[in-house]
Amino acid sequence: MPQTETVETESKSNTKPKKSDQQMRIVERVFRLSITFLTPTLATLPANRSILGDFIHSKGSTDAQASEEMAAMEHVDLDDEANKMKTIFPRDEEGFVHAWDYQWRGFLKDKVDSLVKLGMVKHLSPWTYKAHIDKFVFVDERRIYFLKNGERITEDPLPLLERPVRATTQKGDRISLRASEKLEGGITCVFNIVLLGGSRTAKKSGDSHRAGLNEEELGLCFDLGKRNGFSQWHGGGHGSFEYTLTEIE
């Protein structure tokens, strides 16, 4: 009997996992994205300390991230009254101009919203797409550097674009002047995007359920960037770009 029990135990330990168990894993795909801007790109971050602080915390930043983002604005006097209606780019400790990862994730949310409305992304809805981006789509780098001729940009000050902004209030329309730092067309940036994927099939109906985005849907988001670009005033033609998307094996 003891010998028989030993054989049975070994047999169980050598049993291969069920096929369904082998499929239950998270799939991670990494893509290298190269952006070339066709039109000037405008800065988005408020050059006013109280407004900037509220803006940073509205993005769900941790205290450490908030401190990092405030430190990235040390190149400008955030309390200057003249900067109240001005937007600027963050810079790192060496003065290099960059965007934050959440700005590109915000771009993706805006474009997925458009694709959902166009019926081109059917597994998401207007009520679920933001959560899917938050949980399953990631930008690898914290700082996305802007490049000119392949080199990081340190120009200071950057040129400004001034424009009138109309706001409708209870007292009627009001027009104010807003200024934004700008980077001219031809600027590039390169970074990685990570897609977490997986699928499951309902046992009874056999319907397939999918989370996040696939490669084709990710490409569609950036296809829209040529018509409706990145960063501020993209509806007015600013921040439009071309891109290449390559999967990293």
C-alpha cells in the first residue's frame, strides 16, 4: 500500500496544468512610439502657483509626484501676476523641456472617446473607457522629452503664442488674452506605451470579453493626432503630428 500511494502521489505531481489554466495570464505588449509634430505645440501647465497646485492634485498625483511636478516649474515665477493667464512647459533639473506621462494618457482618453462615438471601439462605452485606460494602458517614461534634431531642448525663454479666449458667463461673453509657450513644428519625442491584455470567454454564451486596447485601436488613436493633435488648442490645428508605432519584442 505505501508503494502504491507513492506512485499515485508522483502521478499527481506530474500532471500537466489544464489548458484553461495555462491561458489565465496577463499579456504585456510594449510599443515604441515616435512622434513628429507638424504644427506648433503649446504648453498646458498654469504658470500660477495656486492654480497649478489645484491642477496637479486634480490628476490624482501622489504627494511625491506633486512635489516633483512643482519642482519642474522652478524656471518661472509662479506667483507673478503677469503669469496668471500663461501656460508653460515643465523642465527637469537640467532645464530640459518635457511633457508628463499623464498628458499622453489624457490624449489617449480623448481619442478613445472619439473612437467609441464613431463605433470603432465596440467593447468599451462612454462610461467605461477611462477606467480601461487607467488600468490597462501605460506610458513607460515619467517625463517625455521634446527633441530638436535629436537633442533635448533647453531654450529659455521659449517663444509665446498669444491669443484671445472667449468665455461665456452669466454677465455675458468675456474675452481675455492668454499666452502659451510654444514649440515649433518639426519637434519630435519618443517613448514606450505598454498594453496589458487578456481575454475571457463566457461559459454559457461563448461571447468574448476584452479589456483595454489592442494594437489596431492604439494606432487609430494616433491616426487621429494628425487631425486633432496633442496638448492645448489642438482643436485649432496645434500639436498635430505624424507617428510610427513599432512593437518591441
